[in-house]
Amino acid sequence: MSAHAWLRPAFTAAMSVLAASAAASSPSQTRDELVRLTQELMDAIPVGRTDVWQRILADDVVVIDEFGRRQTKKEAVDAIHPMPQGFSGSIEIRDPQLHAVADTAVLSGEMYERESVFDQRLVVRYIFSNTFVRRDGRWQLLAAMDVTLPTRPPTLAVADLHPADYPGTYRYGPGRAYVVALDGDRLSYTTRAGGKSTPLDAVAKDVFMEGGDERNLLVFRRAGDGHVVELIERRKFNDLHLEREAAKTP
């Protein structure tokens, strides 16, 4: 056997190691690649580039959007259309974080959306999580989920608003109550003595949005004589009813 025959297996093994090393990416390289792919998907939405979604999404992908809709690849791709005339927008990927194991990687972060509706400017923020798998030497999106991040809306000037009508204790169970207070012209509430005060922003007469993490609506209901008798907290499409306690007499 020639010397070349002895060297060939060693040479082949060395080349395999080098190829594997070249194929492997550092965490930062993987993160940047997945951010690029995710940004491609977002950039394709306003112009209706279905080919981008067709290429990046795995055939068995599951997409759950901010409205709770579960979509297959076909459904997600078919939902991509150019924005109508007068509408424009962009989505920027912010604060990307990577969690990767072998050929599976989860990219999470914020999607910062700017949208123009004729002469009006809107901003919506989302928290997202995209799961990618490496198949046939390239990353494909296997699962995607995003939720809208509640943010404080613009202040509204509400006519015929009487803040002094609302302070009081509103109870929904033994030892459970919201205490609404007025400080100057600002309303807020606490859920326990000494607890954190949550501001209330007027949306309409008797309707407020709370400044907590969930941005729930609080609706004050009046009796026939016009006095506030109940508070309704509308949370996650459900209503929690709180009855107003009668003011204590001195």
C-alpha cells in the first residue's frame, strides 16, 4: 500500500473537522442571522412580499399572532398583502436575546412598530418569541408568537368630567376592595392599605384606563339619581364588579 493510501483517511477526517468548525456559528453570529431573518419577515409585510415568508417559514410552522389566531404556513403566507394607499409602516427588532441548543434556537425581543395612517402616526410595541430550527444547512422559522405590550395611550380631554364623584371604597369580596382617591385633579386607586397607587386616565365620562401593566378599563356606573354606585373593571374581556360602600358618617 502506498504512503498516499495511508494519508487519505487522516486527510479526510481533518477536512471533516474543519468543515464542521466552519459550519458552526458563534452565539452572536447565530443571533445576528436570526435577527436578519426576522427583520426580513417584518420588512416583507408592508409591501406584501409573500415569497420571503414562503422561504423562511418551515412547512410545519405554527404562528400565533397578537390577536390569538393560530395559523399554518399557508394561512400566514396568505395573510400577507401590501398595505393600502394612505397606509405605511415599519417594524424594528429591538433588544434581541438568543437561547440556542444544537440546531434549535429561540430569538426573543421587542418589535417596535411605526405606522402612518394618512396624516396620523401610530406606535405599537410587541414582545415576540421566534423558534428556529436548522434544516438542510439553513435556519427556518418553526414557531412564532407575539403579544402586544400595553403602553400608556395619549391623554384625552374629556368634557363634563367630575373627578370628585368617584373617590370611595369599592368592594368585590371579604377583605378585597379598590380604594379610589383624588389628589388635586388626578384619580388613582389602591388595592390594599399602603399598597402601590395606580393612576386612572380618563377615556370618556365615567370610563378610565388604569396605568398598571394590563391597562384595564374601569367603568363607574351610576344609579338613577346620578350617584356612582358600582365600579366595573373590564379585564381580558371579562368584567369584575365592585360595589361601592356607603360613605361612613362621622
